[in-house]
Amino acid sequence: MRPREQTPPLALVIFGASGDLTARKILPALVDLADRGRLSDRFTVIGVARTEWTDDEFRKVALQDATAGGERWQRLVERFRYVAGEYSATETFDRLKEVLSEADEQYGTGGNRVYYLATIPPVFAMVAEALAKEGCNVPGPGGEFARLVVEKPYGRDLQSALDLDDAVHRAFGEDQIFRIDHYMGKETVQNVLALRFANAVFEPIWNRRYVEQVQITVAESLGVEHRGGFYESAGALRDIVQNHVMQVLALTLMEPPTGMDATHLRDEKVKLLKAVDIPTPDEAVDRSVRGQYGAGVVGQEAVPAYRDEEGVAADSQTETYVALRLGVENWRWAGVPVYVRTGKRLPARVTEVAMQFHRVPFLAFEGELARQLRPNSLVLRIQPNEGISLHFGAKVPGEEFRVQSVSMDFLYENAFHERESDGYPRLLHDAMCGDATLFIRTDEVEQAWRIVDPYLAAWSQPGGGGLHFYNAGTWGPHIADLLLERSGDSWRTPEL
Ligand code: BG6
């Protein structure tokens, strides 16, 4: 990971420029970078999409969607360009090539290009191939790089991810490709590395001898919003577990890397992912729970059932909740259950990793006390209330010897005053500077699909992993509790 610097001269080409992701994430990230002086003066954006906009219409949107932009942003937007066209039409790419040359001449972008695929996934491969056909997969005259940033989802199962990768690799080399997982841009996710590898106290206990179980929770209180159509073909396993959960899991459980650069860090993540157990079809059914929310109350608000959301089939079988029992087969983690759960319309938005430690081997305190004592745990709160807490037992003041669970808390907002972003400015900046450390390498994507594929396959069989309903505003279907109770474990109540 490199220190913050200004980007080199370049043209950022956004495919899907009239879409939701550009408006919600990419433009605000650019505003943030512009305001902090991180964009080169020799920088421009070229939007490409099917919507029939002119340059000016795109500029107007860039100013509107990113209302916070200061003077620097406004000056930048004046040079934004827009190419309207179909992704399947050669003319679109001919025109893009012309606009890129004009940008080099007028704005000094120097032949450097970063292409951002913010389109719907089915056209990823088509755009990459069309760029290569036009010779846009190499830098323009005098340039040093041409890179491709690809959004998620990267495939919808192992085979389609491999096919997509083949197609993309025919057009761009792996060192040109920057696959986004926005969780890697989150400060608290990166802080897992700092916690583990910048401190001496945690590493000795970070293994099966001390850790009894790991729980990773990615809970959302929102439903599918206006993305019902997309979500119907995804589901929680593809939408969250294959990418975000696997990244968090890899960083939490991997071996210490010998360097924090793209190669060393990603080598260790892949090694860890390769050690995650791959279940047989029966095991996959046995170790997973899939759920779907019914109507309920979240916060104070009555919300409809998933099946009543816009764009969702009335008999939809898509899971909005999934819980898995995973394991990591290596010396450090053998036998330690790694419980993972994610869901929409749960009571709160909270992402956390909880390392739960073994109980003491012998309890010198008697009776009721023994039952009250909770095992120690270290909780990494990814969001919100970003921070870390350590839970341990302390004596309750008084004549009796009673022990109660208390916690030591570190809160980001108390220690630092930097505002937390959604990760996009950081990732976009890294891609433009050519630092691939926080991006997902081809072998990581592949391995993550190898892990989740057996669940998808098992669930698609008759009788494989039925769908369990839960009321919106609850912590998922009851049967997910049984997944843990079988081993004498239970879900933590996440820290809110
Ligand atoms: C996206 C998923 O990748 O992550 C969404 O497609 C989900 O369904 C979102 O809501 C969660 O991101 P965050 O940053 O809010 O945790």
C-alpha cells in the first residue's frame, strides 16, 4: 500500500456513466478526491452509456449528483466528455477512441487510460473485448498504462467466473485488471491487518489453541430497495458471502504476509481461501441455512415481505439470509468453527468479526458463578460504531465474589478525526495510481467461488436446503440457531 499521492495524468472512462453506481459511488468518490487535491490537473472523465446525453448533460449530472463538490470539482467537470452508444456497436468504440485522442491533446491526459466497468455484469466481457479490438487495451501515444476496473458481481458461479475471466484475459493482462470489492476499501477492514500485524499481543493467541470459534456477521436493516430484479438472480450468498465475507474472513484468518504489497498480501489471502473446507453436497445442506424475510417491523417501520418487493416473483425462492458453518483446514485453525451469517431486513446494520476464546480450563469459583461467566471475545466492529472491543470478566464490587462480563472499547471516532468513507475514493485512487493491493486477484475470485459453489449446487437440488422464512426485523430464521446449538454454540448478539 502506497502513501497518498496525486494520480498521474489520465483519462477515466466510465462505462455505465448514466447508471446508479456512477451517481451513487463513483462521482462522489471523484469529488472527494478532487477536493483533497488527489487528482492530477491533467485528468478528465469520459462517460459512456446508452442514454442519449450530450457532454453538457453529463456535466450537469456530474455537478448535481455530487453537490458537495467545490471549485476544483466544478473546473474539472467542465472538461468531462460523454459518448452515447450501444456496447455492442463498433461506432461507440470508434467514437471513444477519438474522444480519448482529443482528451490527450486538450487536457494532457498523456495516453493513460483507466476504464471503469460500472455496467450491468452481462456486458463486462463484451466491453473488454471491444476495447481490445480497437487497440484501447494498451496505452495511447506516449502513455504508460491502460487499466480495467471491474465491479462486482464477477460471475454468478465458478464456471461463469472462469468464463468471464477467460474473456477479460483475452483483452487485458492480469496486471491491468482491478477487480473491486468495496469492503477492501473500508478503513476497518484494512485495520484487521494493523491489529494483527502491528501488535505483538494478538498473534500468539490467534489460533486454535486459544480461539474456540469465529463469527462473522454482515447484517443489513435495509431490504432490496429498488434492486429486486437484480437481487432475484443473486441472493445473499452471491451478493455478500462470495465477496465481502470471504475477504474479511481471509484477512482475519490468513498467515502473516512478509509484505503489504499486492503480491504478498494476496498470496496469503489465496492460501487461506484454499484451506477453507469444501463440503460434499450433503455436508453443504447440513452446514447451511437459507432464509427469506417476510413482512415485519424494522426500527419503527412496518415493511413488506421480500416477495412483495418490486421486481420480485410472488413465489421467489431467492435467499435474503444465509448462515454457514465453515472451517479452515490448516494447522492454525483446524477444528475451529467459523460461523458466517448475512441477511437483509435484520434488526440493524452491523458488520463485525467476533473471535471467541476458550473458556478457562478450570474454574476456581463455585456454583452459579461458573454459569454466569462468558468466554472472552475480541470483536472487530467493521461498521457502524467502527472500533474494537475486548470482553472479559471482572469482579463486581461487593462482599460476594461475583464476576460479570465487561468490555474495553476502542472507538475510531474518539481516536481519529478523519471521516470514514465508503471505500470508493480509496479504491478509485489506488486503481488510478496502479496499486492493486486492495483489489481482488483472479485466483482469489476463483477460490471464493469454489467455496460457495457447493452450497449453490446443493440448494438447487430437490430437497436441498429449503427456504426458511423470518420476520423482517428479527435475526433470521430460528433454524439458524440450531446450526450452532448442535455444537453447543450460539450466535452472539451483535454490538450495536
Ligand atoms: C453490496 C451489495 O455489494 O454491498 C448490497 O450488493 C449491499 O446488496 C452492500 O447492500 C452493503 O455494503 P455496505 O458497505 O453498506 O456494507
